[in-house]
Amino acid sequence: MNRVRTSQGIMAFLLITLTLLLSGCGEKPELKETFLEGKTMGTTYHIKYYDEQAQLSASQLQSQIDAVLKDVNQSMSTYIEDSEINTFNRLPANQVMPISEDFRAVISESIRLGESTKTLDVTMGPLIDLWGFGPDKKPTKRPSDEELVSMIKNIGLDKLTLTAQGLAKTVDGLELSFSATAKGYGIDKVAQLLESHNITNYMVEIGGELRIAGEKPNNKDWVIAIEQPDAQPGERKVHRILTPGTNGIATSGDYRIFYEMNGEIYTHLIDPTTGMPTKHDLVSVTVLHPSAMTADGLATALTVMGMDKAQAYAQEHDLPVYLIAKSKDGLITYSSPAFKPYL
């Protein structure tokens, strides 16, 4: 959907398999199970819900879901020429653009998370381009130190001005990319739609990110998997099983998307403070939060931080976070105190 897709979504295959296998027995006769799937944001969505008295048919609901996701995509996709985000990206400096309610929600939360974490920056589009991490691309050369210094001076959340009238940039060429938050926002919008129809037991998944609410029949919890980061290429193995309750769930990692260039390994995750791809031991971050958008953004931000800083941030902000790092002796894991009840 956006300029560079993170490897958030590494749970998708295991998630769908587990939810289908673990939720099919012992259902109450009056509960109807419905499973919907489709395409959106350059990926796929899967929705499963239980409804006692359906207010509308599955096809009617799916039409509404597709309409909601189409609106989000039209607002935030850099692949759509006349999208709202591309209109802003072409805007000259100091010109205020009125923005939609959806766009305001995502830019507001992206700014809040960026200011809090210092590692999530939705203005990094030109920096991503400079490294060659654009859509379906890989880097061919390392930018010079001079290019990186110049680029860092011309990006940053401090160069955005958000007011009641709209959004403006203070420098020409500043571009937004919502790759770390828009997908989660789409999930939240679908969840809101389901709840508006009194559907309170559901799982919504887009590209591997999730929001889960309620229970399965017979008071069974929803169960999902965190993937094993050091599985062999082509293999997908379960690392841990968790019961996330009613929450958004996002996982980010750097072990599936990376490139080797001139003997150096470069991941697709870039630290906005240095302009460099991350190089550290943290390979997987799972975050739980009532908002899938917030979980989505935090998962990316914590991955960029590295193990020690991510652990400290999770503890300081009382976040349910599960971290996996690599070491010479194998994988190291960390569960924040707020995460332990879900294991």
C-alpha cells in the first residue's frame, strides 16, 4: 500500500490455520460462524465472526467492509495517483490542505507515536527512496554520508503543521508514508463496522495484523501464534501461542526482508535519527493494544529501537510486548509484565 512495506504480518499464515483448527468444535447451535475474505491495501483480509441473530447477510456485510477499506485505501495509499496522501505529498510548502476524518486520525496518532518513541517517522518517504527500499525494489548502492545528512535535515515530524484547518509541511518535497499505521487503522474501521451491527465476537486480519474481540462459542478464547523467527527458509513454525483477549495485535520483524550489498546486510527498517537501516539483535516484536493502528505503529517503532531500548520503553509505558532477539547461543525472549497474562 505504502512506499515500503515492513514485515509486519509474519503471523498471517499461522493465524488463519490456528483459528480455523481451534474454533470448529463444540459450538452452540444458535451461533452462526461466518468467514469472509478479500483483497485490500495490496494484501488480503480475513474476517471471522460469530453472530446469534444476523442483522444482515454475509454478502451485505462484506459489501460494507469493502466500501470502508476502499475509502481508507483511497485516503492513504501511495499507489493510487489521486489518493489523499499523494495529493499532500505533491503539495508545496506552507500550503494547508483540508484532510478527511480518516486521514486526521492516522496522522494524529502517527505524530503522537513518533514524538513518544523517536523511532517512528511517517515523513521518511524520501529517505526510503534514497536507500532504494521503494515498492518491489532493493538497494543497489549505499547513500553517501553527505546525502544522508542532507536528507535528515529535510524530513521529520517537526516539519508538519496539523491544525483544525488541515495539514501543511514547512519544507518542499516532504512526503508521508503510512506503512506502519494505515493497515492497523483499516482493521480498526472494520471492527467498528462489525460492532455497529452488534457483532462482538470477531477476528479481523489484514496482512497479518489483527484485532480480536469477545470469544468463540462455549466461552473459548481466541488463540493466535507468534512465528518462530529462526525457522529455515520456506518453513513457518509456531514459536509461542497466546490468548490476546480483546485487543489489536501487531508483529514486526527484520528477519524476512533484508538485502546484502557489498558484503553488508541491510534491513528494510530505517532509524530516522541516523538515516541508516537498523543493525541490532532484535528480530521480532509483538504488541497488544486496544487499537490495531497503535499496535501496528508501536511494533515498527520498537523494532527500530533494538532489544534494550524496546524493553525499557515497554516497561516505562506499561505495554504488553513480546520481544525475540538473536544471540550466538540462540534466541532470547522477553515478555513485559503487561504481556505475561496473555501467554
